[in-house]
Amino acid sequence: MKVDGKSRILVAARTVISRHGSNRATVRAIAEEAGMSTGAIYHYYKNKDDILYDLLDESLSDSTRIAKGIAKQELGKDKVKKEILQKTEERLKKDAENRLQYHFAHEILLGNKELQLKFKQKYKEWTFRIEEILINVYGLEDTRLNQALTSWLLGAIDGVILQYLLDVNDNDVEDMMEVFELLLEKGLPPFIQLLNDK
């Protein structure tokens, strides 16, 4: 099977970031890892940030895929919950991609407006997809607090990831996932009922 240019670049970028971090993931280093010239890289991407953004986007698109699976009725509720647990655990362990997310956060805080706009759109998509999952799996009704709930859930996962990146969370991922599973199974249903009754 032939790998297209963009896929080759993204695989190479992931490898370079894993070895050296996002700051040293230059276009030249990515090109060398991909076995391509820098000119060939620029055929697909205008700069390093575009490569890194596509890598992050590809890696963190699980909520979109799960929501689409529900909409097409390919995934039942139990299967969706298992997928959420599995993908969340994988996400906690995606060191290169998690570092990338915080690399981008740093760039945005330094004033990169173009990147901020991209991330704002991406977070809107993620929160919308999480809301779809909550509607279809937990019976969340159309309340004025739906987006606030999805923002809290997404923020909680982002926060745990930041704790691991900063090495301030000493809990095993398995323990964190046990609590997350309890939240999905026992915590969310009554909480969503409270929102529906509000």
C-alpha cells in the first residue's frame, strides 16, 4: 500500500516530536525523517505549524468519529461508552500529541491569532460532537447549559493531560480511567437528568 505525501509527513512529524519535542521539530528535520526534500514538504504545507496542526487534528478526532458512528446507527450506547473509555485512555498516553496541544496553547498565548482562530473552530467542533454523544447516549435534552457541560467535560480531560505533562499527577492512568468510567456510568446519567429537569 502506497502512503501519500501528507501521511508520510505526519508520520515523520510524530516521530521527530517524540524524539526531540515540538520546538525542535523543524521542517528540515521532518523532511529528513520522511525521506523528502524541504521543497516537497512545502508542496503540502506552508509552514511547520500547519504540519503540527494537522497532526494534532488527526490524532484528536475521536469524538467526531464516535458521534458520526452514532448518527449512522453503527454504534450502540454500550459500544459508544467503551469507545469513549478506550479513546480517552489512549489520549492520556499520547505524549507527542499532548505536548503539541500545549505547544499550540503557548503560541496562542503569545498572540498567534491565525492559530487561535483554528483552535476556536476545532474546540467548537469537539464540543458539538460531545454534545451529540450526550444527547444520543444519555438523553440530554436541548438545555441552555449543554455547551457549558461539554466545555467542562472537555476541560477536565485537557486538565488531566496538562497535569501529566507537568508531572504533577502521580495517579496511574488505570486509576484515572476507573474514576472516569464511574463518571460515565454512574455520575453523568443523574447529572444530565438534573439539567433536563432544570
